Amino acid sequence: MNNSHCFTNLSPLTFLERAGRYRPGMPAVVLSNRTVSFGEMLHRSRRMASMLRSLGVSSGDRVGLLAHNSLLSIEAHYGIPATGAMIVAFNPWLPSSDIAKQITFSGTQVLLVNTDTYQQARRIVKGTNCRTVLILDDGNEPLIVDPETFIFESTQNQFDSDLALDLSITDENAGIAINFTSGTTGEPKGVMYSHRAAYLHAMGQTAMLGLTRKSRYFWSLPMFHVNGWGHMWAAVAASAPQVVDIASAGLDYEGLAKRVAEAGATHIAGAPRILRHIIGPGHEDSVLNGLTVLTGGSAPTPDLVKFAIKQGVDLIHQYGLSETCGPFVVCEPADEWDDISLDQQAEKRLRQGIPALHAGVGLRVVDDNFDDVGWDGRSLGEVVMSGNSVALGYFNNPEATAKAFKHGWFCSGDIAVIHPDGYLEIKDRIKDLIFVETAYGWENISSIEIENVIAQFPGIRDIAVVGKRGANPAIIAFYEKDSAALINQEDVSAFCRKTLPEFKVPAFYFETTLPKTATGKVKKNVLEAEIHKLISEI
């Protein structure tokens, strides 16, 4: 039986085809100087695909994107895969040498850039096989470009096309994107997503966030990070307008609460560091009552969770990795949480939660024999995941793929427990577990547990705990403080002793500016490299 009447390849490209055809006049992207409708965005994305085809881009190729948050970055997430090629979004904040390695490794032949990354791109591609650098927009300032370079904004009419974006998608399991992981240690790996995974993940994000056509999504999360958690696809699926904030694109979060309010935003997403700019001290009379905030990457502090509850901000704590297209687990609140104390609510909301709708039941915590640990909130194991939005594997790296994807599951490397109510709580990364010797033997210490305690000390803004390995192992705390705060390290140590057993209390405390990735993760390997030098100077 021919089942063509009941089967269509899943691809997020259909979201824009639908919105552009049936909601052509509705706002799709809101910029500081204009608003682009869904109809206009559909035509522009089709033209981008036509332009790429004219350069010889076809199925299986890789097209790079080196750009900050912008209209063109959103459109590229439709235009590039419409050719059958894969999006390779590069982090413009990385060192040029790192980006060049990723371009070479991924076999990227065409690189799309914005005006503000053009000169950076020209330097980066020297010595690589990437020979075509294409400017998507011409910005506000005149730009001198190489003769072979042309600007999409001024030439797009040459590539007018009525070809549907999803016309070339003949296999939903074909790759749509490669994302290089931004872990705190180790060489980056190119995580491959399929069209099917991106579609189902976007639908899950629409449900997780509660997006509708009356929503207004505000971009503060970098679009190059895990394809912006799939939100440029999820917002279009809901026919919700996306607000592109230029200051946030430059990682400037001062005055963020005011910008979010003035934009009439209903939804925002990002790492916990962003939350401090919209909730917490100084924002008690927040105008953001009713705002939905999706956060993850690292756990928010208990105080941030409590401030969010007090200020009427719906804080959604999620957990996921590059290998799961981003958010995979969500801390859905239970009705009975309304009847417990604020401290108890914060404690429960700090957990990572249960599988999201699109994840089904593809979440386990397993021991060394790959057997499930007990749901007792104490038994530690590794988090493993499976489902439609898990990555295909690592690009051109069968060894790493075989190591991480086995027994039908993705092995995350995260250590966690499951509570009796089924809620997951991450305790640490396997590589970040701290080993200390006690009177009765060795203990594996969760750095996150210690960080959550120290984060509650008045005046401490951010914290990272690492272990000193080798002879005389010790726990080390690095912290950032509020500008006006006076931190007495003996007081911090005494504060820890009120909650933690002695063997979990850090031996040393150092005030510093924590080194972080562009997505807000602390580079613990950098801190570990400094430990021996710092301690030898004491």
C-alpha cells in the first residue's frame, strides 16, 4: 500500500511555510527599526536558499554561520537546510584559531556572516578550505568587501524563488545541523541533529514554554548555541513574533529588565547569569510579572528561585545537553507545591525534573551495570537518555559516537539521583566529582552541592567549586562578589559548616572573575590549572 497520503517527512521548515502562507501579515521578527512579517520572512528565506544553490550548495554539504543574534541568523535556519545542507553555527566569541579548526573539521565550504563579523571571517578562513564568505546584511555602516563577495540584502531580488522550503527534504533522518559542544574541558565535538529531531524538539519547546501566537519571544540566548535551543523554530511553529535585541546580541545585559518590559515580551530564555539582570535584589517591584523564563546550563541559586516566585515570574528550570538538542528534562511544578513554604518550593524547583513532553520516558539514571538506581533521592548513577530529539551522533567521529551512544542510550556523563516522585536531580559531572579522603575512606563529593550552599552567602554573586588532585587533595572555592560586598572568608567557611559535613567544606577560597564560555558555563579546567600556583603562594 502506498502510504504517501499519511506520511510527510518531519522538518521544522514546514513551520515557516505554514506561517508564511496562512499568517503572512502577522509580525515574525521585531527589530529596532522595522518589523518583518511571516510572509516576508518566508520569501526572504526562499531567496537565501536559491542564492546558496547558485553557489553550488546541495544536499549533504555544510554551510557555516558566523553571526550574532539577528534577523538573518533566524532566516538562515530556514534557508540553509532548504538546500539539503547542514547548518554549522560557529561561536563568534571563540578564538579565531578554534573557529578555523571547526570550519576545517566540518568541511564548511560556504560561510554566512553579518557585517560585524565579516572582517573576523576573512581572517579566519585563510588557511582553510572555505572559499566563499557571504554577507547576509550590510548593516548601518559602509563596508569595503572583496570583489567576489556580495551582500544578500542588496542582491536578494536576483534569487526570487517560489520553491517550498521543505521541498528538498526527502529523508527526515537527514542532518539539519552540526553544533560543536561547549564543554568546560576536552576537544569540541560536532553534534549532528536530524530534521525529525529538530521538528519534534521544537514542538516540545512550544509546549514547554507555553508559546502561542499571542506570545512575544525575546532573544537573550545566543542563537549560535545549540541553535538557540531550537527556539527560532519553536516560535515560528506557534506563529509568535521574535524580538531581536541588539544589546543582548552583544552580551550586554545591563538594563535587560527594562528592555524586556518595553518590548512587551512574554518569554525569554538563557543561563542563570541572565536571571540576575531581571529578577533578584533591585527588581523587587518588577514590571515583569507574568514573564516566563526558561533557564538551564547550570542550576539557578535558591535565592533567584525565591525572588522569581515573589515577583510573579514563571521560572522554568530545564536540563539538557547539545546531544539532546538542548532542553530535554523540565521541572514541572506540582499543584501541592503551592501549599509548602517558599524555601521548600525553591528546593524542589532547583531539581532538573522529569522528561519533557517530546522526551517521552527516555530518561534513566543507571549504575555501572546499566541497571536503574532506586528512586530514593540518594542512589547515584549516570544520566542516560533516548528519544526522537537525541542527536544522530558526532560528525566524522565514530569512536566518540560509539563511546557516548551505546545500548540504545546517550550516556551524558552527568551524575544524578532520582527522588521518590520521579524528579531528577543532577549532582555533578563525572569529570567534576571531587575525591577527598575522610577518616573512614574516600568520598566522592558533588561540587554542585557545595556551590548551592555558598551561593546563599550574602554578597556572593557567583561560585565555582573545584578539587585539587594528586597529593594533599582539597576542595577549592572560587567566587565573584557584588561590588559593594565585603567577604570574610572565615565567615564563608563557618556558613558552610552550618549545612555541610566537615569533609565537604572548602579548604581555600579565592575571589576572582570566573572564566566562562559565551553561554555562561564556568571553565573549571581554567580554574584547576590555577590551583597549584595559588596555593603555593599562600
